[in-house]
Amino acid sequence: MFVVERCAAFAQAIRARPLAPQVLHHAKRAVIDWHAALFPGAVMAPARLLERALAEDLDRGDARLALGRSASLRAAARINGAAAHTAEVDDIFRDGIYHPGAPTIAAALALAQAHGASGERLLRAVVVGYEISTRIGVAMGRAHYRYWHNTGTIGAFGACAAAAELLGLERVRFAHALATVATFSAGLQQAMRGDSMSKPLHGGHAADAGLVAALAAREGVIGSLDVLEGEAGYGRAMGYDGAREGPDWDGAFRSLNREFNITRMTFKNHTCCGHSFAAIDGALALKERMGIAAGDIARVRIGTYKAALEVAGIEQPKSASEARFSTKYTVATALTHGSVRFAAFEPERLEDPATRELMRRIELAIDPALDAAFPRQRAARVAIETRTGRREEFLQPTRIGDPDAPLSDQQLGDKYLELAGPVLGARRARALLARLWRLEHEPHCDLSE
């Protein structure tokens, strides 16, 4: 079978049996984390600007935006997908270098609302979308991530698979939906390396593209079933690095239907690019171990992997958007103020003299051993030297929030309340969280009521 046919066979196979309790629980964690990212992003640009741009598709239809405004199916998926990827707090599948939630759940929820689907059906669709897309991300690997933004590209497969599952597409049409969405896949790395709103738009585009491909397949639109592994297909066109002929599809899909990647998600503990997280965690841990203040620091040296410098290596950020992709800034603000939350990107904090002065004393470099372990391991080696000449080094082997150092359910709930509370109000945010924890028992997915 071609890869898209293997994916369709998997979806059909698990449709016939209940989800394992562990898988169901992790699916709910993913949906809760998605909402934690959705609400702050919904009141920021570009989501608010998209509402204006797509005004003719709002105030009608059976899907809803984050704050309850009715919308057409595609507009809801596109706007919510962008909103959930705006504040840089959405989930990560480490091995696939990919944020699955923003596009996958945006598409699935819009369709579930429009079709009156139950919470259990939504969760099942989310699982299918995560399992298929994360493996495509693993197969495409570092070669794809060199030029492409995986949330925009790989995310289209997650959205499509989730939508196809909710539509109940039989095996052949499910495969054709994935074949079609492959050619819709887009999102360039360059769009996220400066002061740009394009990056979150990738999540919205992927959600919309996935919906369209699934809906088209339902009506009989067919695609090229060999589109992923073909001679001029997705793998070679978007995943070739000169050192290999193309992705290892068999290796990436070998565990499908035996292991569930949704149980190994990273949930962010800082409000910035995840490539900075190990450096932030390591710097804070070393500062505490040494018992020093930010003013005592003469020099910080951070060794990390190449992608962290390429994506989160902005030297002198001039805006909040750039600061979220500046490891020097996020580490400096963490050492100076103790955390990297939304306050770190307010105008007054961006120009904080103590933070800016400490940035000048931070050095970044590629650590060959840590680079070789990427993407499966996201580590940083941090060394701090004080003004008195004392020097200590610390290896941060993983990021807090990664599957080997996961956030607990309580911590995940606290994150949601911290981010959703200011937008919804504390009482409404808590009520929604309680419903999300029992989502499999909800008769429908319109939780805005």
C-alpha cells in the first residue's frame, strides 16, 4: 500500500474499537492545551485582523470562533487555527518538529460543531489526526524543517485526517483526502525569522486546507495516491537533503496502531519559541544552584543545537514577535525577572535596561553532541561565570514539559487557567476546564454555551 492508504487503513481499524483510557486521557490533555493557546491568541493580531478580513464568513454558520461568534466552517478553522498558534504556547511533537494542535484541533472542532458531533467523536478525530501527521513529520525529518515550517506543512495532514475521521470517510476516500492535502501543504521558514504575522497564519491555512481536502474527497475528488513517496512527490520535493533519496516512510509508520504519539506530547512551560526552552530551564536551574542574582553574572555561554540558533537566534529583537524568537532575550529576561510569561513581551519589558545589558553578556554556540541528538532530544549546556570569577556549568537534558519531564494534569490545568482566565474571566474559564476534562461525555462540542 502507498503511505496514504496505510494511514486510511489505520483510521478504519481504530474506528471499530474504543480508545484506550490512556490515549483518551492524553487526547483531552491536548484539547485543553489547545484551548490554553487559543484564548490569548484570539484577542491578538493576526486573529483579530483575520476576523475583519473574513467578515463575510462570520455571524453565520454552525461553527464558532474562540469567544463564541458564529462562523462558517472554513472561517472558524482558519481563524481558530491561527489564534492557537499566535501566542507561542501551543503543543509540540518533539520528534516531528511540529505543533499538531493548532491546525488539527481547529479543523476538528469546527467540523464537530457544524455537524453536532459528540465530544467522544472529537477526541477520536484528534487522535487520528495526531497519529497520522506526527509520523509524516518524523519521516520528513530535519531535511524538511530546513526550509519548511512544519505546522503549516505537516499540520495540513493532521487537519485533513481529523476531518476525514469526523466525516466517517471510508478507506479509499480517506486516502484520497490525504493525497489531495499533500499538494495544499505550505509554510516557509523564512516567514518566521523576522517581525512577521505569517507564522500563525500557517496554522490557520493548514486547518482550512485539511478541511477542504476532506470535504472534497467526500464528494468524490481523487488525488495521486503515490503523492508522498512518488518520484516527483512530497518526500523528494520537500524532504531531500542530498544525503538520502527521501524519507524513511516504513520506519516512521512501523509503530502505527501499536504506539500512540499523542501520549508523548510536549506542553509548553514558557510563552516563546520552544527551541529556547532548554536554555531557559538550564539557566534558571544553574542560577538557583549557584545562589546568585542576575546582577552577579558576568557571562553566560549556551551550547545548543543548530535549529535553535536558526529559528530562535534573533540577536537584537525590536518587537514582541522577534523577542519570542530570541534565545538571548528569553534567557536574559528569565534570569532577570524569573520567568518568561506574557509580561516578558510587553513594551516596557522589551526595553528593560537590566535585561538588555545581560543580553550583551550571553554567547550562543552549536554544541555538536546536542545537535546530533536533535530532534529527539532538545538539550542545552549552560555555563555561568560571575563577576568574582566563579564558573559553573549545567546540562539541561530536556525541556520542562517534554514527555520525559511532563507537566502534570494539575500544572496543565494551571497553565490553561493562567492563559484563559484573563480572556474569559476566572469563573467561566474554570467551568470550561471542568467540561473539557470530561469531554468524552459531552453530547456535542459547542462548549461556548
